[in-house]
Amino acid sequence: MFSTTPIERSAEAQAAVDRACRDLALYHFMSCPFCQRVRHQIQRLALPIELRDIQRDPERRQELMAGGGRTMVPCLRIEQENGEVEWMYESADINRYLADRFETR
């Protein structure tokens, strides 16, 4: 659907991004068009974010419901440095967050 070349970073910069992405996980399912938009942003920004498919994995669906309070996708799970977890819904909000945090200017 989307074709774009991922952004390139120095090895050092990409390593920092990789470390930051360890605290992120995207709850999604493959046929959701809003999820596709977020996955495109993840690919474009070269982010190694764990993808958790709630249609194929009932445990992930339960995690999303328990943590975020609903099973709507996409949802980005953001674990803060202090251990608190934020559940961000809405593809536009997620894409904006990812761009603000990881896009090189």
C-alpha cells in the first residue's frame, strides 16, 4: 500500500532509537487501515517497535483490554522511565508522537 524508503541514521543514532523503542509496543491487526498508517510510519522512521496482533493472539487482546481499557486498535503502549504505562489510541495521535520523538530534523 505504502512504499517509502526508511530514514537513515548513523549507527550510533539508530542504536539510541533502538533502545528507546524497547519501551514501545503497537497493538494492531493486519487488515485495519488505521493500523496500516501507523505501521507505515514505523517503517518510514525505521523503528523496531514490537507489533502485537490482537486478532491472532488472544493474550495480547487481553493485555490491551486490561491495560488500555478497550480493544480498539491501533494502540501504542508507552512505558515511561518511571515504570508508568500510557496507552495511546488514534492513528493520527500515534503518528504525531512517533514523528515528534524520532524524526530527524
